[in-house]
Amino acid sequence: MTDIVIDLTGGASRQGFARDDFVLYRDPIKWLNGVTGHTRVCRVGSSADSLLVLIDIASGARVTGVDRQYVRPIPAAYIMRDVDMAPLSADYPDLAPAAVAWLEQNAKPEVA
């Protein structure tokens, strides 16, 4: 089994989050009590001064009153790394045609 590592260092505890940002949320009470399901991947639903409303992407459940210090952004580069690093070769038939098209389109320099 391969470990998944997300580098979340440098995430300020009071950083700004925009609606629909992907984030990792850790429920501190569940985590401290050893309860499973303490960490979730969510999207930001809305934000107030210091609290967020998150939407759990697995269940669709709303998580309200979330303190920003327990939330970290999930960078788009992490989410897209398999596409960004995909080999362009006929030797890899499992690579989705959409990924190949996207890579080819974005590899070309823009013409003014």
C-alpha cells in the first residue's frame, strides 16, 4: 500500500478561504478522543469572521462552526499531480484521452 503524503506545512491558522476551496478538516475533539472519522476532505461552503461552514465531499454533510485553525488547504497541484505527471506514450493505454488532450493543449506555447 502506498502512503499518501500532502505537504500542508506553512498553512497559517487564520488564512483566508474562498467558497468551494478544497480543504482538509480535523475535528480536534474527535482526534483527541481517538474517535475514527476525525479528519475529512471538505469544500468551503461559506466563511464568517473566524468560523467556516464546510461540506464533507464524501457524505455531503454540512459541518458548521469550524475554527479555521483546524483547516488546511488542499493545493490544486496535489489534486492534479497524476495528470501533470502522466506519461504521454502509446505504451500507457490506461491514460484517459481527456488527460492526454489537456496535457498537449497546455504544453504548447500560447500564440499572441
